[in-house]
Amino acid sequence: MNITVVIPALNAAGTLPAQLAALGRQIGAAAFHVVVVDNGSSDGTAGVAERFAAPFSLSVVHEPVRGINSARNAGVAAAGEGLVLLCDADDEVHPQWVAAMAAAIAPFTWVGGRLDYEALNSPATRQVWGAATTSTYKERTPFVDTTYGCNCGFWRSMWSQLGGFDTNISGTGGDETEFFMRAHAAGYRRTDVPDAVVSYRLRPGRRAMVRQRYRQGRNQVLMRQLPGGALLPGAETVRGALRALAKLILVSPMYAVSRRGRSAWAAAVARNAGKLAGLWNARRSRARPTPV
């Protein structure tokens, strides 16, 4: 099996060496190639990758168009036919990651692993984000994708068949979900790989958390306007977001008694505010006259 690991990287000079070193500690894995996609970095990320003394073959691809999905597409395009694994430049894969993913992949499937929130984050940071020690996976009916773009794998032929990741959405919230919803609709199925673990790095501080939750809410609305997102059950509505915000205001005293509660409340408010912003932008776009 031909295996390629794709790592999108934007200003990741400080964290990329640790991820590459983690890939160099793989146990029981077949030979694999690593493609680092420099997504317009200004900190010398590409040079860091090129100088790294790797025990695997490594190449650097330059994708000047900013966006995680643009970088993913560039990396997968540079990969050979076979299995493509995605991980991020600021995380660290565990030693069995490549072997576990390769063993679990089968025809007409994609694979998704678990996240470890403990190794790279302080207890205070995990508390702000409301993160457990590790992520869990539960299949939903009707299907809703929960694959992590920083810990997944798929056949390159699947990516080609689907037309790649949608570059209309390239940010926190839905950028990989939209792709895998289309994969499910095309007949592919997810295989959960609990032994394929990635230590995930959260951004420290409540302000960073609130900003990201806002973007998630906004992008969840945007995603539903794309082919894969339209396959999700239910709908995002102004009424629903306003009702959620009103309820959060009413129950705010219950959350104010603890730091964990205040963080959870702020996250929920930010996410629903992001949904409102996304819905407003969508309404304005529909109302805008079409140029003649």
C-alpha cells in the first residue's frame, strides 16, 4: 500500500518539528511519504521542513492560496495513489498512528481516529475548552459526520471522485465535515480507529476559545449552503439561534458560580452568535441582486 501523510502548515515553524519527530517514531508502519504544504507562511515553515532530518521521504509543496482546504487539496494532489492520511502541523501523532490507520482502511471506507487533549494542554486550558482527557466516537442516525480533519485517512481515489475538499469553507467548523458528508452520500463509510490517536493542541485562553466557537457557529451555517452540508439533518434558523441565546441569558446565573460554568456559557453564546452572523450574511447574499 502506498501511504502519504499530508500536513497543512501555516506559520508552524515552532511546532512542525515536533510533529515530524512524532512521525519518525512510528511503530510497525510500512514505509510512508510525508508532504508538508506551506500555506503562505511568513516564518520560514518551508525551510524548517526541508532541513528536518527525517527517517522517511519528505517533500514540501507551496500553496499560496490561504485556507486549510486549499492546503489539503494541494497536498493530496501531490500524493501518489493509495492511502492519504491527514494530520496538523501543531499536533503530535502517537507511535501506532500510521500502522493503525493502514490496518483499518478498506475499500469504500475512510478512517478516523481519536484525539488526546491531555498531553499538549494544561488543565486550565482543558477546563476553558471543556475538553475531556480524550475524544469519543458515537455513530449517529441519521448520519452526521464527526471526523477530525487532523486525524483521518482516505483513498486518494475517493478524494478525486468527490472533487476534493470544498475551498468555499476553509476554517474552524465544517471544513472537513462537508467533504465526508459527500463521501457518505457517495457510498463510502467511516471506520472508527480508536488506536489511531493524535495529541491535539488547544489554543490557550478564554478569548481564543470564544473566538473559535464564534467562527464555528458562523461556518456551520456556511457549510449548510454547500453540497455536503445540505445533507445534514435539521436546519440552522434565526429563530433557533435567538431562542438559544435567550435561554442562555435566562440561565446565566447558574453558570456564573464556577470557572468551568462561565467558560461553557461563553462558548455557547459565542457559537450561537456566530450562527446568527452566518444566517444574516446568508440572507444578505440572497437579497443581493444578480449582476446582469
